[in-house]
Amino acid sequence: MSSITLIGTGNMARTIGTLAVAGGNTVEVMGRDQSKADDLAKVLGGGGATTGKWGAVPAGDIVITALLYDAVVPVVAEYGDALAGKVIVDISNPFNVTFDGLAHSEETSIAQEVAKVAPAGAGVVKAFNTIFRNVLEKGRPNVFIAGDDEQAKADVAAFIESLGLRPLDVGGLKMAHWLEGMGLVTVGLAGNGVGHWDFALGINEFTG
């Protein structure tokens, strides 16, 4: 099983943390508001959740930045060398205010921008951004991942499998841009063709 540090105390941190503890992983929670981090660790419970001090070296080998997109890069830069040798997982979606485009106009992604400020030896992986929280709480969706570091992706894939979910590698870190686009597609489907939020994008394989 994996050792996980969640940077953030919001709904996605709670959901991923709950699944992680249930899957037998150890979970550390870090938040700017120490009381919120302590509260989340208590909620996760199970003897598998602790808290860490903001900015300190994370206990987890895999560090999940469960933050709003505009906070991810600044926080990774703030942590700096504390993240050396860690696997950093960006789960954010940089949507614009009308939810019909990405907040960055260039062909980049939050994960690619993270890689620019991450310390040497850190691996960056994009994951979980195409899944609505309610589906992650009660469903078994596919989890698309992207990254340039093969070992980092293997570690994240093993973690995802411990949650009872199926990891699907879409390629290098530049594919994170298109995963963010897939996040937009899910929102468009929820508001139009599907008409609700209880679904996830996935892969059906056909033979013969």
C-alpha cells in the first residue's frame, strides 16, 4: 500500500482520503488552517490518518495537491525542496468563469506548470480531474493519468488500484492539457447531453 499526503482540506481531499484509508493506505493531511487539517484527519480516522505541519517535508511518498487550480503552483513553489523525491499529483481543473474553456489560454496545464517549479527528483502526475466528487464517493470510475516519470505513474497507478479503481495511462505530461479538456467535456455533458452529474468518462474495450 501507499503513503499519501493530502495538501488541502476540502471536499476532494476528504473523498480521496476516505478511499485511501479504506484501501489500507496511510494518509497525512496538511492545511494552512491546522485546525481544519486536524479535523479532517479525525474524520478520516481508522488509525491511518495523521496531520503534518504546513510547509514541512510530507510524510507521504505521494503528495496530492487537493487545491483550487490557482493555488497549486504557488503552493508547490512554497514547499520547494520539501517535495524533493516525492510524487506530486495534480487533480485540479483550471476552468474559466463560464465553464466553457480553460483559464490558461496556452497549450499547457497546471501539472506542466507544477513541473516547472517542482524540485529536482520530484515526479509530477495529473490524475482524478475528470471525475466528479459524487461519482468518486460512490462509483468505480476509470482514472486517467498523465506524466513523464514512469516510476511516478506506476506508483500512482498502484495507489489508484488500492482504491478499487482502474488507472489508465494516457501518456506524457503534455497530455495533462487534454485531460483538463476532458474535464471540460464532462461539465458540458452534465449540463447538456447527460443532464446530471452521476456519470464518468471511461473506456469500453471491444474484441473480435
